[in-house]
Amino acid sequence: MINATARNRISTVGRTEVITFLIGTIIVAAPLRPSQSHAETGTGQFCWAFDRYTHTVYYGDIENREDRSASFAEMLEISGIVHFGALCPIQILSQHRLTKQRMLDAWRTAEFDVIDTTFLSDLDY
């Protein structure tokens, strides 16, 4: 049985992560104008998931490869990480890099433990 203090901590962590998750979704969904002078070919994918019980966010990113969302989800499952759900948008490279930088900055500002799982989620490549 969970005592009241532990229940409040889980509840607070859950609310904080959901709010940060929503902010992240808005950042990714915000329209960004790609620079015409720096037109790039190729795509990037940035995957992330918030741990349901700790103040931790797991992420992985890849450029110019096929969709890695299944590999990222599998890594979370194998690792036993209980999470709110993974997001893995595929974007043009300039937008991908901007999204990654914004998200990492936001998570660090919110004092999340940020764990780069890029290598782990790309083992089957």
C-alpha cells in the first residue's frame, strides 16, 4: 500500500510530466518557416517519452534514416520503462535540429533527468 506522501509525489510528478509533454507537443506542432537560403534535403526524427513515476525523459534522435519509432518503443519496453507514450515526429533536418534543441532546453530548465538513448534505440540498425 502506498502512503500519502508517496501518492502525492507520484501525483505531482505525473502532473509535471503531462504538462511538459503537452508543451513539447505544442513546440513540435508550432509552424516553423524553413529558410530558403538553407534548403536541406533529408529528414530527422526525434523520439521522446516521459517516465510515468520519475522526473525523467528518455530521448533518441536520428538523421537521414528510416522511421525508428518501433525501435525506440521496443527499447522502452525491454528496459521496463513505464511511460506516458512516445512521440517520434519526422521533420525536415532544420526543423528537426531546432525541435531537438528547444526540447532539450525546456527539459533541462524544468529540471528533468534527461537520458539520451540514441545508441540503445538504434541497436538493430
